[in-house]
Amino acid sequence: MSLADLQPGALAVIEALHLAETDAHRLMILGFIPDTTVGCAGRSPLGDPVIYRIDGSEVALRRETARHIAIRIESPPAG
């Protein structure tokens, strides 16, 4: 499953970043590190980008980038 599949309100754990080294490094600086918990805070009105909560910050990522981040669900969305 990829980060792009995470629904608002759900939590997941990052398993791997399948991106070019420079892109992966940039995301790791922002907190997207394997074994880190990430939550989906919401989507823009047109669905892209998506806001993710990670390590006390909110970061917007395009779905195309999020598709390359492997996750495992930790907590489904409430409701």
C-alpha cells in the first residue's frame, strides 16, 4: 500500500521510500523516515496535493510523490 492510498484521519507507518536518492533525501529531511508514523490530515479541494501530519508538522505532497512511499496501516480512519 502507498501513502497516496491513506484516507483522511488514518494513521500508518512508513516502510520504505521508492524514489530517486535526491527526492528520498529531501523527504527524509521533512520527517518521512521508515518506521515513522504518518497521518493523513486532509486533501485539497481537487484532491491533490494531500496534507500529511508527520513528526509534529504538516506537509503537503502530490499524490504522484506519495505513490512511491510504502506504508502499513496502523489505525483506520475514525467513523
